[in-house]
Amino acid sequence: MSLELQQVIEQNFIKAFNRESFKKSLSPEDYDKLVAELQDMEFAKGDTVFEDGESPQGVYFIKEGTAKLSKSGVYGKDQILRFCKEGDLIGYRSLLCGENFQAKAEAMTPLKVVFLPADFFIHLLEVDAKLSYAMLQKIAYELGESSNTVTFLAQKTVRERLAEILILLEQKLGTDPEGFINISLTREEIANLIGTATESAIRLISEFKQDELILVEGRNIKIINHEKLIKLGHVLI
């Protein structure tokens, strides 16, 4: 999916999931109940938002910060599924399926979220056509991303996967004023993302740095040659 289309879907959801939109689409009674139900929450870096296997009590709309969704594998090794940022909604898939959470959500930075209890979230989807359509778009997009991940892990070399994940992280999370991707990742986390050993991730990052594809400062990475990295990762922009 193109970056432009991805941004359109994200903006459509943000426009539908906010108080101004709800005030227009809900009855006065429902709107007053919504305001009463919404809960502002804050999490420090490293805090758990919800645990894998926990029963969902509602959904979490991210106002500020970045979170990661991960799942522990058969041998206890964590696999990062995706990152979520400002404007993303997490926890809804398991809620809509009527199952326990299938992943753990953890704050990668200080996190501010709005929590909406399950019953009222379901009610919103029933009465707000604009929100329901935006959710369908969001679900379809994330399903496509999951399909791409299967291909990504199965068909690309580790070197190609690292190139692609760096491009995608920059697209998803943006950069700081100095151009570094807006997330600080350990080498183990990068290895989890691309499906390789930590030692291999360390070696590849060093090679990318020597090839002047990226600049590395501790856990922070800046892409300095987008064209070569896109070509190397066979990334469709």
C-alpha cells in the first residue's frame, strides 16, 4: 500500500474517532454517556498496557507516544508484531472477536491514551456509520499488513528485511528534528522484527553503517541514503 493511501486511512479514522465527530453522530444522551465513559490514562516507558491472554475490558486510543504489540513464542522469545503511535487504536481485534488478547501491549515511550469500555465501543459501532466504515478500512489495512509480513519473513533475505523495516519504521513513526527515526530500539528488538539472531542484526547494522546507508547513535538510527535502502529492500513506496 502506498504511503499516501495509508495516511488517508489513518486520517479517516482520526476524524471519525473524536469527540467532535461523536457529538454530531450521537444522540445527546449517548454523547453525555460517552463523555462519562472515556478515561484518560498514562503509562511510563516500559509499562504494560495489557497482557497477552488477558480478557479485554475495552479499547485504547493513543493520544501521545508509541507502543509495541508483541507475542511470546514457543521458546519464550518475544516477536514484535507491530508498533502503534498517536492516532492508533489498540485492543479492538480481540474485543470484536470475543477472545482474550493475543498479544502484549507495552509503552515504548511515555504514553497517553483514552480508554473506552467495551460495551460502549460496541454501541458506537452500531450507531455511528462513519466510525464503522473507518474501522472497516483500518481492519482491512492491517490485514494487508499482516499478509505482507508473512511474505516479508518467508521470501526476503535478512539483509533485505532490515532495509525494508527501517524504511517502514520511518514511514510509520516519523523522524525527530535531526532526522532519526522516532523510536529507540535495542539490537534484540531489531532482531525480533526481522526474524534473526541478535548477533546477525548487530553485524548487519554495522554493515549498513559502513556502507553509509544509515547513521547510528546508540539505539537511534537515521536513514541517510533512502534510495539505496529502498532498492536493497525491494520496498514499494
